[in-house]
Amino acid sequence: MRQTAIGKTQVEVGAIAYGCWRFAESSVEDADAKIRAALDAGMTLIDTADIYGFGEPRGFGGAEAVLGDVLARDPGLRSRMILATKGGITPPRPYDSSYDYLTEAMDASLSRLQTDRVDLYQIHRPDLTAPVEETARALNDIVSSGKARFIGVSNYTVPQTRALQAHLDAPLVSTQPEFSALHQDPIIDGTFDWCSETGATALAWSPLAGGDIPRLSSDHPRGAEVIACLQKIAEAHSASVSNIALAFTLKHQAKIIPIIGTQNLERITDSAKAAEINLSARDFYDIVEAYRGEAMP
């Protein structure tokens, strides 16, 4: 799989990433097979979060714990991946980016993941009550202590991101917005422009619209038109609709890495094909116009 750098670092990962948000439902054996399938397909960025598993039998931290057991079974897997996790969601508060919470959450994540550091630590959602200077101090200490090589944010607005960056010693190398053919807000809300401005990487969550695109069904007002457009392009490229949707996210000029979350081994492997699909600009704009319901101005 073709490679792309994380932010302005020298660390390169596959153009498509694998997300573990449903790992708390998996046995260690099944999770091991999924991680190996992703790594073998070239998806070297593995993304998780401490909240994944909340509301399920394993509970808060469940997905990290399962991934940690996978890494403990075969420590060699850790060296094959760039490991990312997130913290800062703590129901029912619901968000906590205070110094004490984030530093404790970082240690708890490392314990569950059974590793001494992660490559990327991200604030999962902005806490509107925590002073930004305090949040920055926590991230600065997390980096200086070696517990995370790099830092990023998730679900932040551009102004929130810039406010945090103003108090950080290290650059934010990534931001994680929702982005798909059926959710195109980052194109117009400044998120991708900020990435182009700073060189940060956009890690797109739910690039298949939570499974709506593979199911060919959506409640979005323009969902039928978008899916019909994806189907037309898929036929022209002899590709699946899902892979065309992933290729759409990869076509934007900002550095975007879609994070897939399928639990199906065959789909993990097949998704890697999207990185080799080179959509034309017309293909890209056809999808944008189907979403907007009008031609580009």
C-alpha cells in the first residue's frame, strides 16, 4: 500500500488506517486475526480509544484491553504498527481534558494496551470546561515523558485546534473529523484547509458513513443521489461502491487517511484496493455535487 507521512513527521503509514472501535466485542483470537489482516494489507496505523467498549460487557477501556492482549501474545506486532489512541470522554461528565484526568487516562491506556508508549495520543472531544492551558500542559508532559511520540485532536473545530496549539510545545500532527461521501462538512468548515495550512494529517472516521454506503442506504437528504453516483463510478472503475467511497476521501488535496472499522477479514483485505484507485477530478466533483444537490459554482 502506498505510504503517507503523519503530519510533518518522518513517520509514514499506509494510506488507509484500521480502527478498533468494535474490538471490545471480539475475542482475543478474532482481534488478533483482524490486526494481522490489516497489517498484512498495509494498514499500519492502528487507531483505538479508551471509551471504546463503554456500554458493552467489557466496559470502558474494553477495546484497548483486547488490543493489549493481542500485543502481549505476539510482541512483534507492536513494531509493525503505528499505534494511536484517544482519551477525554468520560461519561456522564461527558468530557474531561483537565491535567489530572488526561495524565491518568494516558497511564491507564498504556496499561490496558500493555505497552510503554503510543505513537499518537489524541484528545477525543473538546472539553468546554477545562482551561486550554491546562489541557496543553497535560499534552506537553505526555510528550516530554515519552508516553506519546506525537499528539493530535479529534472532533475539534479549527478555532479550538488553534487555541490549543497556541499553548503546546509540540505541533498537533493530526485531527480526526468525520468525513465520507455522505458527510462532507470538513471540506467547507475549514478542517481540511487547516491541514493544508499546517501539514497536519486528517484521520477520517466513519469514511463509509457508519456502514450506510456498503448497505446502499442512507437517511441523508441526498443519500440516494450520492449512492447512485458512487455506483456509477464504481461500475466505470470495476470496483466496489465501498472502495470508491474510500478513494473519494483519498482524492482530496489535504492529507486524508480514512480509518476503516470493518470486522470482516475479507473486507479488511479488499479495502486496501481503494488506495490504488485514482479517481479523476470529475469523479470527485460528481460525488461532491451529488451531496450538495447542485453544480459547483
